[in-house]
Amino acid sequence: MSGAKALVESLEREKVEVIFGLPGGAIMPVYDVLLDSKLRHILVRHEQSAAHMADGYARASRKAGVCMATSGPGATNLITGIATAHLDSSPIVAITGQVSTSQIGLDAFQEADMIGIASPVTKYSFQPRRVEDIPVTVKKAFHIASTGRPGPVLIDLPKDVQMDSAEVEFPMKVEVRGYRTDYKPDPGKIGLAADILADSERPLILAGGGVILSNASEELQKVAETILAPVATSLMGKGSIPEDHPLSIGIIGMHGSKEANSLIYEADTLLAVGCRFSDRTTGKLDEFCPTSKVIHIDIDPSEIGKNKCVDLAIISDAKMALEALYRALTKTLTEKKDTAWSRKLKEIKETNAVKAENSGRDLTPPKILKELRRVLPPEAIVTTEVGQNQMWASLYFKVLKPRTFITSGGFGCMGYGFPASIGAKTAVPNVPVVDIAGDGSFMMTENSLATSVTENIPVTVIILNNRMLGMVAQWQRLFYNRRYSAVSLGDVPDFPKLAEAYGAEGLRIGSVEEFSRAVKESLKSEVTTVIDVPIDSEENVLPMVPAGYSLKDVIG
Amino acid sequence: MPKTFIISALVEHKPGVLYKVSNMFWRRGFNIESVAIGTAEQEDLARMTITIKGEEKDAEQLVSQLEKLIDVLKAARLDPQKAVIRELALIKLNAADPKIRSDIFHYVEVFRGRIVDVSPTSAIVEIVGSKDKIDAFINLTRDFGLMEVARTGETALIRGPESVRIDV
Ligand SMILES: Cc1ncc(C[n+]2csc(CCOP(=O)(O)OP(=O)(O)O)c2C)c(N)n1
């Protein structure tokens, strides 16, 4: 069998359903085989979007997403999307064509050193040089991508290896020496953590993306309810607890909620699960919960002590650790009904809720996003672009279920949300998928409209259109004396017309009622809808903690 | 005060691994002093001995970042008190002047080195020992015609049966 056939058959054996990609010279043998395969191929208009689609697919489906590109420029175009998946620990398998082995290193046409370029932004990278190695490589790639702390894996396949033939065997199982995934919680440490938490008067939980990746939301909620701990999340952890839960206090960090950013300073114990204490989450690290005891649960040993020194580290899958912790807690503790700490939480929530009601103008992002929540069913998936739109979404759009909020947290990659929404919709076609966008970000990957229309993958794009690179403008307003440098985008394009040019639907709305109607209509539509929402270009996302400051130093 | 730590790592002996490991050093900003690498007890394994300058927690982070790399099968810190640590250096000196030539012979004896090559105008000295000993010899010869230095970097093993290895 040819190498190309071995690759495609290996993918089929991994139960891959769909590949996002775009062909070119060095991957043509594979594309030829794809014609005769059951695999669905979704043609993108830029390879960056292929990687984002695979990523969105993975986050929505719990399965690794697959993207494909040719060598050289096709492969390097994937890199931004691969790096995005890497920083958010999203499992994707990227397959790139490579020049023939005899040409490697000779600066051949469309040659790029993909192992060299991709290694720092992948969990692992392979370049099989023999047909016989392809099945085991694919098996290893999916195993590595989707187990432990997930992440992107690259398979760079030289063209001659695609064309050569050999007898191949498809392994049922593989072992990767040097790769551990069997991190189980140490019972002694779980006991210790349970004791600390049981003794604590003011415990607080910080849930990161790891809770979502390990599907540990239920366990998280049970632990929180047992010790009556408020639950803050990082941006990546958003949705790990329903945000309408009485113990949920929203996001912590640079654009964290007032509740989260203040309660963290009063907590006496912090239980951090599946999070890496990123600078956007902690603010100035030395001043991040300095007085409390910190317990850190993470599956990646290298995250322990990387950013924050902790009192107790438990290296484990989040779900297993939280399950064990819950069992240990319920042995010693009867469910708390009410504590001074939980009363305080209730109070803070009530005062902030009253304040939030009193804002005047009509088409403000908070109002739009609250209305969006009202209109969408709880299982609807929301993706975001990057900038103010993303931070407004994280502050004002309450997420009710895990894996329904998909955002580029670690890499902050503009242009992510729209292709990711198409990937998510491909994974769960019966669920409404909405991209909350900024005009600048949307323009980075707007050509995915072509893919969504031609492949019949309808999503809704809501552009919070401020005609600005809004977040940069906000920083210039607040920290650079209103000296606006290179942030004005002008009033182009006309987004509804742009959508129509691609065969999608486009509308501009002028009030919350119109918005509401437009979203409802879009959910019924068979094509993608772009809803242009003109907003004030001077609007800030508040509250905000300036970069490098402590979470106490909130503006707004 | 930054200290020097020694880390022994067992890695896959195949193309690309050295790149991936050294790329990680750079990316994570580790202050690496030296890396010595060669085939280990099995053909398909290589042992890297890494010396790093930094704080205790840097050394710990380096070990966990190394172990995170899939091509690294095992990594551990070696206690310098409980390890044999050696480096080999080849040092070429300008030895045209007979007076200098005899000085060199003298120093080589004191440092328990060996002269491994002599020409009418030069000599190559081989010294095995600790990094400090080699540094001292090089510093001493700087004034009389140090021409070229090639050092392996420190390599090390734990004394006694304890070891950094994998079971096969
Ligand atoms: C690819 C990329 N380039 C640049 C940036 C820097 N950046 C962060 S937010 C932002 C502005 C985003 O503008 P827009 O998409 O219109 O969203 P808004 O902030 O206005 O909601 C920029 C340029 C980035 N995050 N990603």
C-alpha cells in the first residue's frame, strides 16, 4: 500500500470524521487518496483557519481535530493555529506535506523545516521517513495529542514517502516510552488537602482549563458545595462551573469580576485546579493571594512551582483528584449549610448585581451579551475573537455548561473565533454556534465565510463593531494619554454586504430588540449570518487591572 | 547567590532530539553552562549531562521541563557530593620558545595532564578533572601562548549502585 493510503487508512482507524485543509504539490498523493475515502474534507481559504477549525472541533467534541496543508507556505500558515492550540492545550493533529527526502535540506521549492519551526509550539512532532512507519506514527500522534495534558502534534510527511509502497501493519496499541499519562492522585496528599480545606474558614477555588479538559465539572461543583467555597475561573476555565451557580464568582484576573478579584484577597486557602497561574490570571504574582495556603492540582508536573510556589502540589488528572478529594472531604465533613464566608459572598453578589442594573445607553456590549444569553439555549456554543469583544464576553456572557465557551486564552489570537466556530459546528451540528467578534479580528479570517457557505456549516457571527482595534485603543486611552496610534479601522468594510458577497446573510441592527430578533432568526437560518452591531468606539472594558499590577489595583 | 547544578538526562538517541532539548533550554530561558552528550548504556539511548547556573527552583524546573519532553526518558539532579564528575579538555599551546616548553611540561605534571601532541611550535595538552581544575590550568597558560581550547563539558554519574536509568 502507498504511504498516502497508509496515512488515510490510519486516520480512518482513529475514527477521524473530518479534515480541515487545503492542498498543494507536496501533499497531492494524500489528497488523491482522500477522494476515495469516507473522510469528509473541508476546504479552507487559508491554512491558519484550518488549524483553528480543528481546534474548535476538538474543544467542542472532546476528540482530536485534524488539519492538513502542503509543505512550505501551507505548513507555515498552519503555525499560528498550532501555536494557539498549544497554549490552550487543545488536541489537534496537523499533517503537512514535505519535499521528498532526497530534497530535504537543499532549499528545495516550498521547503520549510517544519520540525524546527513547529517543535516549540507542539507537544510533539514526527517526520516518518518510511511507509512502514506511518501507521504507528499516526497512532502515536493521536495518543500524544489527546492524553495527559493535551496538545497539538505535527506529522510532516515527505512526498516520496507518500508515494512509496510497502506492506504495512496497523497497530492496535502503541507505547511511547518517555511519555507518562498515568498520573493518579497520591492518597496521602489528598488526605492532607482535605484536612487543610476542612479546617479552612474562607476557602476559594480557582478552576482552570484543565477542569474542562478532564471533564471534571461535576466533581468540581461537588467539592465546592461541600466546603462552600466560591469558585473563580481563569478565562480557560470559564464554564467549568455554571456561572449562574450561587458559588460562581466569574473570571479572575486582568478583566476579572469584582467578586473574584476581591475575594481572592480574603481567602485563607486557595485550591487551584488545572490552571497554570498565567500572568493574565494572577496580576502581579508576588501579590497574588499572599496570605493564603495554596493547593495546586495539575496533570503537568512542570506547572508545579513554574509560576506560583505552592504549599501542596498534587500531580493528577483533575477529575480523579477532585473525585478523591470529594470522598475524603465527605468522610470528615458534613455538608456546610451556611458560613460567615458564604454569607459574605451572597452579600457581595447582591450589591454588585444592583450596581450592574443601572447603566443608561441602549446598545452597550454588556446589554447585548446579556440579551444573547437570554436568547441562546444553555447548550449553545459561543466562541470569541480577541480584544474587548472577548473580555466583554468573559465578563457579561454567563456560560452554563463546560465546553460551550471557546476562546483563544493563552495565545490571544485574533481571527480565532470565526474558524473555531465553524469547527465546533462541524463537531456538534445540532447545537447553535455563535462567534462574538470584533471587527478587526473578524477581518483576519473573514474568508472562512466561503467555507461556511460552500460546506453548509451555518454559524452566527456577532460583530461588536467599534471601527477600532478596540483593546489596543483602550490601552492607548488609559496608559498612553489618548495618543491613538494605528488603531482606527475606518468604517469599512460594510459587513452585511461582505457577508452577502459570500452568499451568507448579513444585517445591521440598531437596538437590543432588533438584535434579539436577528439572533433568533439566525439560529433558524440555513446559512451563516453576520450581525453587525455598531457600538461606541470609546467604550472601555471595565473593570480592568493594568498589566503588572496586583489584582487589588482595579480601574473602574 | 546562584549555584551550579548537575542534571543527568537519558534521551532517545535519534535525529532531532538534541535540537528539541536545546530549543527548550533557550525557550524557557535556562542559564545553561555546559551540555555533554554521548551514547549511553544502550545503543538507542544517549546521556546528556547538563550543568545549569541558578537557584534551587531553576534546577527543579529544568528537571520537570526535561521530563516533559517526550524524547527525554528520565532526568534527575545529581548531588555533587555523591557523584563522580569529570570533564576532558584539549588545550593547544604555543610552545616555540624552549623556556616556555619546559614550563608547560612542568605545569602539565602538576595538573596531572598529558601531552598528547607536539610539533616544533606547539603542544596539545589533555586534562581530565573537575571544571575548576581545567579553568585553573587554562588561566595559568593564558599568559604564555594559549592557542585553542576544546572542552567536553562536565559529565557525571552517581557513585555506588544508585543510577539514572530506565529498565528494559
Ligand atoms: C493576530 C493578532 N495580532 C495583534 C494582536 C494584538 N491585539 C490584541 S486585541 C487587538 C484589537 C482587536 O480588535 P478587534 O478585533 O476589533 O476587537 P475589539 O478589541 O475592538 O473588540 C489587537 C490588535 C493580537 N492579539 N492578535
